[in-house]
Amino acid sequence: MGSSSGQPEFDYLFKVLLIGDSGVGKSSLLLSFTSNTFDDLSPTIGVDFKVKYLTIGEKKLKLAIWDTAGQERFRTLTSSYYRGAQGIIMVYDVTRRDTFTNLSDIWAKEIDLYSTNQDCIKMLVGNKVDKESERAVTKKEGIDFAREYGCLFLECSAKTRVNVEQCFEELVHKILETPSLTAEGSSGGKKNIFKQNPAQTSSASSSYCCSS
Amino acid sequence: MASTSRPNPLEEDDDAEEEVQHFDDFTLASSWERFISDIEATCRQWLADGPKNLVEKGAVAVEDSKNLFKVKYDLKNVAKSYCMEFYFQIDNNGSQQAGIGNWNSNSHDLQLCFGVKDFLLIAPQSASGVLLDSPESSKLLSSVAIALSNCASLWPAFVPVHDPSRKAYIGIQNMGTVFTRRFEADRINSQVPVKLMHLEGLYELFVSKFVYSGVDFSMHNFKVHFMMRLTYQTFPYEEDEENDMDELMGDKTDTAEHYGSESRNKLHWDDDCPWSEWYSAEDPLRGFELVVTCADKTVENTLEMAELENASPHEAEKWILHPILSPYLGDPSHGNRIDFSSQLLCVVEALDMSFTAQFMEDFVSGENPGSENLKTSVVIPPPTVLDRVIKDLFHEGSKLPDFTKGEHRLSRALKAAPLESLFTQFCLHSLWFGNCNIRAIASLWIEFVREVRWCWEESQPLPKMPVDGSIDLSTCLIYQKLHLLAICIEKKREMNEEFLDCIGSEDSSDASVSVEEHQKVDKRRNTSSEADLQRKRDSSIAEDTSNRLRFERKTESTNSVNQSPTHAIRRGSAGPAGTMMLLKSHQRLHAPFTQDPPLMTEDMHEERLQAVEAFGDSLNVPGQLEKDILLSDMSAFKAANPDAVFEDFIRWHSPGDWDSSEPEAAEPSGGSITEGSKDKWPPRGRLSQRMSDQGNLWRKSWNDAPALPADDQKPLLDPNREGEKILHYLETVRPHQLLEQMVCTAFRGSADTLNQTNFGDMKQMTSKLEQLYLITKSTLGALQRNNLPDRAETIKDLRRLCVVFEHVEKLVTVAASLHRKFLDASRLAQVIFSDFYGIYVPLMGINSNDEENKSRTEMEVGRQEVTPRERQVVSNLFSPPSANQSWRKVLSMGNLLNGHEPILREIIFSTGDDVNNGIHYAAAADVAATSDRRREEIETHRMYVSGTSNDLRVALSVTSCD
């Protein structure tokens, strides 16, 4: 099974997925985050991913960030990567309106279809704010969309690295605040309802029973 | 002693009250007098305290009653000691006499018998608790009466007489100055005279108590009030007729004990419930008791009584239904009951054992280090059973099941497999295989894998598995593997068929596949991008592997679209892609058939992840697989569009990377090809910046890609290799890895099975099931990871989960049983279930928490009033007795319900007399209150009759003016 041996050197492993139309800058965003560089990258072929270690508070985190290709042809291929993701980042290009409208037409539907994790944190990111003059989608529209779909929202630029760090960090914070997600991603200790001390267990299990 | 005992203490009452009220000179007192004053003092104390204070001081609530309490006092008289008890009622709604009006089922026996509310009961503290001779009891009663009148109390007092089984009492009540009530009760518990079996006879018995003897009752009319309550009970669902009859004949109070006797329901009430495929549950509802109350009637003569006896219970005023629950519901210890939860516990124990060995085979051979723990109880079922299970798994029903069957909204949150899939069925079978011990599981697993291998070697489709779709990573690994294996087998079959088609009858299929493989590799290597070469090759390929399907595709596309014969022949085209045209040749752009992206199970994903981590970005490992796919797409595109250039491919594959400078002309979905667009050909446009970069991977790939239709390409997924890898996994899986997946899958399978139960619209049940899924998810989350952090703790949690499962399972059974019994009266089913839920659920928390606390709890649900509309449904519960049942029982009473005789008939006769003839006493108000009659009238005679044709109790109270 290729299991890693020994105790892992991180507290949590979170899987994050980047989706959005072709050419909105998903790979650039990822590269900007993981290696602090910006390049005009070749289009992603299928799926790519990068690993980034973060320390937030006392917790050591390992982020496996999956970068998917936006092309339609790769969509069936990428669908399997939605499962088990604790965070999904939807990226659009603020200078191309169609990449924004496709979010509701295509990408939000893909999430509903393939993500089984109900608590999974969604984030909306408008990329390429450095091209302010070419802006085609206002910040307000982005906020409205995020409110409707219950996402986090941020505008950033992979090129100037504005808000790039914040974008991933905010997502991770939100994941850490969600107990069911941290339980999944936890590397060592497990957490479940029986684990608490006995006195609490009775109230816990009875509240399971009584709440309706 | 004898001197103080007055022959007729009632005569003294009035005087005593007036004159000796504060008499406390004990100088001349005899022991009897001291005894009386002892009683008196106690009663004064109780009177002074009043009910509220008594409750605060620790009065005990009488069982089964919400508002009846009693206090106790022990008395001593020379040789004997007595116990005096005071029963009192605390009513929220003022003065309401028990027994009359609201025929309260909670009433105390004596309250019912004599129509009283608060009372004193004095009994000797002997073993039997009864005064054996009448003189002694009347002496005792007299003493109490004196004491009570001394303290001006109007409480009735009762004293038991004779043998306890007779339930005989005498009693007396001072009702003010003039009236005294006397009570008397007795019982015949065998050989009831025929006359007293019928209502006429009982009526005459009552009338005889106040009419002079010698009067012919049938000739005169005597107005009496009459109330009747009938209790019916369904036949217990038991085979044992003896037991059956006993219960029917038995006294009402005894039936509860009869129900305790263990006997399994052999009628299989649950035959169409989803769990019946695996086990048969005992009906949680043992039966029903129906209490029918007839309105207060005034009866004038015997004839009317006879009519009443024939009246149908349907005409009665009130129906109260009382469901009788099976005692197993309150029994937290499993005993020998078998259901999902009991078997799930077994598989959890097996998981605990599984850590002791390296391979499943070790458990069967019995020579592994853990085998000392495997005692004789760990048996493997005989081969016949094994064969039957394997047959059931692999050979029953070839059609694909509905994989969403039984699926709950939260099912997929569990890392398991769909209910109807091969692996879930294997897990559910192993729950019932032997006693689900690790050895039985191991032997079943080995046989299971052997059968899977046979399917693989023989290219037989894997049953109960889909042969298409993508791998669902939310399922357990074995399911993913079996799914991929099923797909590999399917691909292998396709390839074999293809090959056999052209070779005809050649040797084994394995050889043919490899031969074909070689050919393909050859082809790939030799292919050049030159058109003429291609054409040549094309013809040869067409001869080589004459895949009819592909041939058809090809001819179709060439005929319909390729207008110009001079152009290269398209291969593997799926038809034109909209109205797009190739940039260079001005031909229609065709979309090619492409290979499906290769499927991966979660461990394959994990391997890739680790490879990336190990090599970093330097080797570009992650992109390799996707590059293969891209290359495959490019090859197929080139084959379908021989004249295509890279830009054409990008326009089709990644339209975003084609910047068109003339939006109208280059619009691919522009509808029909207009003349204008042709004129403007070629459209102006260019590749996006990132696509046209130097060293762009896409262009590199394009240059490397040979023109090959998808069918001729090397498959992205090698079914032979992948299939063999999967079988290797199945054959060498670590026991604990297998068991972890089995535990999860068995839990989901069991929950999904219960989830299919039809219990109508019971909201508590729906949310309970949802909670079960959530709690299961959270507990199973520890399993199927790379390492189990704390094995002992996890096993403990799983055992607790089994207890939770057991509770939900019981609830589901109750809900299902109620639902099917009250299909047309869902309201009743719901209120009964709510009631049960209300009692049961609080117990769940206690029992699931503490394993030591295995005490049995009596489960008793409340009585429900049946609305007139629901009566038919309820009456249908009382199925007419079978011939067998009816011939043994001589029907001797009337008021039959579907041929069921009441198991208990209670009647209250009463008659009143006008007392409004000028006499007004201080106690008149009390009299009115206690007698429950209109103020002018006082109840003079009251008779309570209860029983059946062979057991009769009569209690009489007579008020007289002494």
C-alpha cells in the first residue's frame, strides 16, 4: 500500500484543490505561493500538484495543493480529485468575464457533483488584479457570488503576489476551525465522540439521541 | 380487651366525636384502648399534615400512578403487629372522585372497587398479610372506626379478610352524622355460577341488595346506573397452544408475567422487511390490549341488560389501546438474540484478533501465534455452507443491481461500498457465516478471492460490480480495486473478442492479447507523419485488426464528410466538431475518438503523491500520466484530421488559448457555415502567449505525437497488468487491513439495510438514522488509515458503536412493526412510537455509556385513545380466532369483538336516593364531594363487578342511615 512509515513530521495534512477556467492563472497562483516566483507557465496538462509546509500557531501543516487543468477534456480526469479535499479554491480572471460566469455555470456544479465532503471549505479568488485597467468583473460581483455560494472571497494577483499568501492562509485557518475537517486531516491522534471523558460521553450520546 | 371492643362501634361514633374528642386519660386504658389511641394519634398527625406536607415528608408514590401516594405506620397490639397505610391522592384538578366518571386505569384496586379516593388500609404484618377470621377483622375495623371518628375523619378504612387470593375486604366509612357506608368485597375464582356470567344475572344480584327478597325482579323496574368497561387482548402470536390458552384465561394481572416466558415468533411478521434477508426479528409488539368503556347508562330492567350484553364494542363511548411490548426491548444484554448489532460486534471482535497474523491463511491453518486464543468455539462452517454462500455471491442473478439502493444521504460519508455491491454482500454474508469469527471470515475470504481469480483468469464478468464509470475514491480500497478489476476484465474481454474476430479459432486468449500488444507497439514505432505512408499503413491496419465497429465509423465518416478524395483518409473520427474548419486545408475539423483517462484507485494516487514528494519537481513525475493522455489525444486528433496543424488542435482542445482577432468569423458555434466565413478564410488569430512560448510542452508533444486513432494506440490502462496487481493485493492483503474495511462496510451495509425499512412518516426515526450515520462516520474514521493510533481504544469505541447500533435497530423494528400494523391509522402508529421513543431514548444514553450497567428495564408504553375513525384498524388487529383457538374456548360472555371475548369485564352498578328532605349537616358538602352525585342525591348502593366467566370479584358499598 505504500504507507509512510513512522510518525509523520506534521500535525495535519490538508488537501486543497484549485479549479477554474483554462488560463485564469491557477498554476501561476500556486507557483507564486509555493516558490515565490512568477512565470508565464505552460498550460497545465491534466493535473499537477505541489506540496507546501506551513506552520500556523503551534500546528505544523502539510498542504497538498492540486492544480487542475481548466480544459473541458480534462474535466472527467480531474473529477476524482475533488474527493477528500478539505478546501476548494475557485479561481477566475477579473479581466475575463466569461471565466467568472462559468463559475456558476460549470464549476460550482462540479463541486456539488464530485465533492462528498459537506463541510469542505470553498474559496473564491479573483486573479490578475494587477491588470486593473482591463477589469471586467467588479469586486462587488465577486462578493455577491461568494455570499450566494457560501465561500470565502479574495482578489489577488499571482504576478505581484498581492494577497497570495493571505488567500491560502485564510483557507487553512478556516479548515482548522472546522472540527470535522481537522479530524480528517489529523495525522496522529484521532478524535471522536467517545474519546471525551466518561461523564461527557453520557451527555454527548444522549444529546445525540434527543436532538431531533 | 373485650370490654373496649364495642359490639357495634358505629353507634358510639357520634358520641365519641362530640364528647371524647380530647380524651387522653390512659389510666384505665386497656391494651385495645391504647391501640386505638395509637391509631388515632397517627391519623391526627396525617390529617394535620395534609397531603402536600406528607409528600414532602417522604410519602411514597404508588406504582403505576402519578398522583396516588401512601404513608405507612406500624402498629403493635400485644401479640400482633399491624401495618396501617394511608393512601391519598393529589389532584391537580380539584376534587375528582376516582373510579367514576373518568375510569382511570391508574386507579388503585380498592379505589375502583369501592369508589373512594383517599383511604386507610390496615393489615396484620403476617406472612400472608391477611386476618384469617372474621371476628378478628371486625374487631380491628371497629377500632379503626373509633379512632377515625375520634379525630373527626371521614376516611374510609379497609381491612382484608380471609385468604389473600380472595381479595376479600370489609370496610367502613363515616360520612358525617347520619350516614355510614359499609364496604364488602369478595371473589369467586372458580366455577362462577352461570347466572353471574351474564349481565342479567349481575343486574339481579345488584338489585337484590336493596330490594326485599321475594320480589320478582323481572316484573319490576329498578332504575340503576350502569357503567361497563371491557378489556380485550389479541391472541399472543405463539405456537404453543397450552401457553396460549393459559394466557387467555389468566387474570389480567397475571398476564404480564406470562409474557415474560420466552418463545420465538414463528410467523415471521417481518418477512418483507429489508433485514429478513439476513435474520428474522422478534416482533417488538407482543400484542394489544383494548379497553372499551361504555357510557354511563340508566338501566331499568333485566331485558335491557340482556340487550347490552349483545351490544358491539363498536358502539362504546371510548376505546383505549394499550400496546404490549416484547420484554426484549428493555433488555440491554444481548442474550441469544441475533440481529445486525450482535453480528457487528462479532466482526469487531474479529478485527481485534486480526492483528495477530500476517496473512488470512494463517487463521485457517491454525498454526499461527494467535491460535491459542482461538478456542473451540471458533468454528468454521462445513463446506456445504461455504459453497452455498459463494454461490449466492457469484452465481445468483447476473443482472447489475441498483447500486444506489438503500443509500442514505450520508451513506457515502462512510468509507465503504454500496449495499448491493459484491464486497458489501461478502461482508454481510460473513456476518452470518459461522458465528463470524476470524477463522470463518478467513476461510470465506480465501474462497472469495479464489473465485475472483477464476473470474479474472476466465475473463468472466465480476458479478455485482459495475464495468464502467470512474473509480469512486470515497469507497473502501477493496471496492475500488474490485471495481477496477471488473473494468479490466471487461477490457480484456473486448480485446479477446476483437482478436478472435480476426484470428478465427486460434489458441488461448492470453497469447492473443500479447500478440496484439506487440503489434500495436510496432505500429506506434513505425508510424511517420507523412501522409502517403499513413495511407499505406492504414490499409494494412484495416486488414490486420478488422475491428468492425471502427471500420464502420471510418467508412461513415469518409463517406459523409470527406468531399475531396485527394485528402488523406480520416481514422478514428467521431464526426465533425461543430462547424470548425481546419486552418490549412479548409477541411472540416473532426473530433476524434479518444481513450478514456486511466482509472486509478486511491493507493495509486497515493503512490504518485509520494513519487512527487520523493523526486520533487525535477523529474516532472506528476505530469507524466497526464502527458500520456495529452499525447494520446493529439495522436487521435492527427489521425482524424490528417491535415491538421497544432493550432487546430489547440482550437479544439483548449479554445481559451486561441486568441481570435475576428470574433464573428472564428466563432466555432456559429451555426451554419456561411459564405462570408469562407471568403474570410483563413480566420485571423493566434495562439495565446503561453501556448506560443519557446519550449512549450504542448507543441513539443504535438511534434512527437504520431497519427494514430485511439483504438490503435497503446492503451493508457493496461488491463492485464492492473488486473494482476489487484489480485496480488487481494491475495496478500493484511488481515487487519481487510477487517478494517470489512467492519466499515458491514456497518454501512447494515445501516443501509435498515434504512430501507418502511416506517412511514416518523420524524424521530428519520433523524435517529441520520444520527446513526453521523456517529458511525465519526467512530469509523479511525479505521482505514495507515496506522491505527490506539488499537485498544478503537476497539472499545467500536463496541460502543455496536450498542448504539443495537438501539437504533430496535427502534427501527418497533417503528416498522407499528407502521405495518397501523397502515391506515398512521396517527396511532406515530403517537405510540413517540411514546415509546420517549421512554426508550433516555435509556440509550445510560446503557451505551456504561458496559457494566446491564440491568433490565421494563418497557411499558402509554395507553392511547382511539378515535372513531381508527376503530376499524384497531379492530382488525383482533383477527378472528382460528378454528383451533375457538373450539378450545367456550364462549360464555357477550360483547364479542371479532369473536374475541373480553378478558376482563368490569361493571359498576349504582343507585341513588333523594336525600334532599330537609336534613342538612355540616358534613353534607363532603358527602356530596365523595359520592359524586348531584347534591340532592346520595349514592346508596354501589356494586363493582369485575371478572370473566370463571373468575368474578364483587365489591359492594352500601350507604345507610343508622
